[in-house]
Amino acid sequence: MATNNINNPFNIFFAIITSVLLFSGCGGSGNSSSTTDTSTGNTSGSSNPEIYPSEVKIEGSNAEENIGSYKIRVQGLNREFSFFRPSNPELKKLPLVIDFHGAGGTVAPVFPWDAWVSLARKEKFFLLKPQAVSDQMNSYTYWNVGWNVGRDDAYFVQAILDLIEKQQDIDIDRVYVTGMSSGGHMAFYTAQLLQDRIAAVAPISGSIMTSRLPKYTFNKPMPICNINGTADKIVNIMGGDWYSAWGDIREIFINNNKTAREPVITHLPDIGKYDGSSVTKYEYRGTSIAGDIDDYRIINGAHAVPGIESSANQDINAYEVIWAFFKKHKLSDPY
């Protein structure tokens, strides 16, 4: 197991929660803010900052399980990511899920216990969790999804993807992106900018900058599994000052994927009797699986990940729902 540890987040937990709540529309599901000023490459606060390597090697045989966190320098910035490889003695080509954390998130310290890791181990897929950075705009970690802040997070993701595809047995026909809150924004952002490499997208409490919405186009269908809470006050389903309403985003996907405008509506069983919420699923279908749209509406659901966070809706497990959607889709699906 790799041991390139990122700063322990728990010493600033309470301070960052306040900051995240102030970050309207980009609240996070991560554990804390990073104390690293990676915009300058200074990871220690000293006068001699560490410079990360431009190349890294994922440890061990591709047949064996590995879980690790890595440091890499991309576009002159110190960046970090965590990566899980399931045991794969037959060296089969396996899918890759890229999960983006929320604002204030720090991946490495808790990565081994991440619920996505448990699911990846069970279902046999690779898991990549890139680390966002802080900068002069915000003191906590967040994803750049279109602001002029002097860094290109989509390029960072592309660089890591290039690296691990060269080193690991990745099925490039099955690469997927997901994320919560600021990570959900980044999932939308990455799905469009790297669309020729992404087979499907699944944002949780995510959105798109209103200024980017007119340019949010695809040259192919993009299957989407979207999850929103109707009582989410951090990323409002009706939109906010700078981010789009889900209804406007859904129209883009319906038109792009050429699905029926009227969905099949299913009220899911209310398993979590005491969570104060329920789930309605809207399915939009076209002539091909390539255009699938699954919309999970968490009725009275707040800014939380269903089935993962104890305060969230318990009728579904968001990660299991997303993976079930992902594994039905390939980049090469005919349309």
C-alpha cells in the first residue's frame, strides 16, 4: 500500500464546516479542508517547498489489490490523487470510476475506508479519487468548474487518466465520472470536456455554471444518473446565483440523448421509515441504451448522499444505484 500521506484533516474540521456552509452551491461531502496551499506548490509552509514528481508509478503487480495515495506535479502545481486497484489475477480489463469529493474534502487519510472502495473491491472496478486544492479564491479545497482561478482541473484529471491507463488494465470503453456537491459540479464539467473518454456521468447534488450552460454540448449521447434532494439548501434543485436548475440541465440531456420527453415514474419503497424523505425515480428512454437518463428525486432530501450518510435518505444507496447504472453503459454503445 502506498503511504504518500496527505495532511491529517481532523485538526481543522470544525473551522472548515463553517467555510463550506458559506460556500453556497459548492458544499462538500468530504471530511475537512486541506491546509495545503497547492496553488503555490508549498505543501509545508516552509521557505523550501517540496516539489512533487512529474511522473508516478502505481505500486505492485496488476494482478494484486493495491490502495494508495500519490503526489504528482501537473501544470506547475503540486497535486494529489488516491487510487484503488482490485485483485485481478486474470488481468482482465476492468472499468474505472472517477469520484470527485465535495468542497473542503481531503481524500487520502480516509480513502481506505471510503464506501466507494468497498464497492470497487466487491464489484471489481478501479477507483480514482483526485484531490482538489485551495487557492486565493477559497481557503478550502474545491473544484474549478469554469472560474478564472488560474488552474485547469479537467486537464489535471486528464493527466492522471493518461497515466493510469498506461500502467493499469483499464477498460477505456468503461470510464465513468461521479461526485457529490462541488464534486457533482466537477462530474458534469468533466463529462462534457472529456466526453470522448467518458461513458456515463452520475452527479449527486451537482450543477453547471449558468454562464457555461449555453456551451454545454456533446458530440454523442451521454448517459446520466442524477440524484438531487428537493430540500437541498446548498445546491438547490431550482438553481442558484451562479448555477443552473436541474430542469434546465435535464432539457439539454433529453435533447442531446434524444429520449422521450415523458418519463416513466416510479415511487420507490419507503424503506427508511424515519429519515423524513422518500424517493421518486424518473426514467427517460430513447431508441438506444446510450441515451438513458435516470433521475432520482429525493423528496424532502437535504444536502447528503443517500444510503451513505446517516443523516440522508436511506431508501437507496447512492453508490450502488450509480454503479448499477454505470455497468450497463459503454462508450462504444451504438446510437
